[in-house]
Amino acid sequence: MLLKLISRMTLLHSLASIFVNIIPFFALHNFSKYYALRKSLQIIKMDKIEGDYCEFGCFTGASLNHVLRLTSKDTFLKEKIIYGFDSFKGFPKEIHSEFKSEVFTADYEKVLKLEKKSEGRCKIKKGFFSDVLINEDLKKEIKNISL
């Protein structure tokens, strides 16, 4: 009954619309990304999907940190290794009008701290994807990927 009443409150919907429109896009983007990761990991847990988590383009490590937080309290999810791949130099070549390399450079040493504090649950792989992903040791290390 209460949900039905709330769903018909146009003022509440208008306020929500105004609120969403005043939030800077990057904040909405990150909130949406964190929510999508939470949903995805919940599905992986519910369906018992085996495999590690690989993030291509981990940038500053913010979403890796979020995934570590989400997986730390669950027995099944805690077993997954969280991989972060990035060159930390931007892109190998400029191909997009919006996303430029100078905006996507990040401090490797700062992100590497996630690896150190995760007690072996997080591994940061530095380099461009074309170079890092051909590594034979990495192919043996990652057997399955769940996300």
C-alpha cells in the first residue's frame, strides 16, 4: 500500500529528477558503476560462478578497492583474485575524441598499495594490454574469469 502511494507521488519523482540532474555526471557514473559491480558480484555469488575478477583499465584503483570491499566479507567471493590491468600511462594511441591519454594517467605506486594491503587477494599488472595479456605465466595464473 505504501509503495503504491509513493509511486503516485509526482512531487517525489520531480525532486528525484532535480536531484539527479544537479549531481555532476562523473559522480553518477561512479555510483552506477559501483552499483553494477555490486549486482554482478551478487549474481556470481548466488549462481556460484567460479573464476577471478579482471578489470581492464583500473586507472586509480577506486573500483578495484570497491570490489575488494564487496568481496571481503563473503566466503565464496573472498576466494577470488582481483586483477587490475593498466598501463598507468594512458592509451597506446589517441583514438577517441572524448577520452585522452593525459586525463587517464595514474600513479602506479599508489594503486600498487591495494595489492599490498589486500593480503594477496589483489594483483596489479602494469603495461598495455597487448603486451601484458600475452604473458604465458599470466595465462597459467588465471584459469577462469567470472567478471
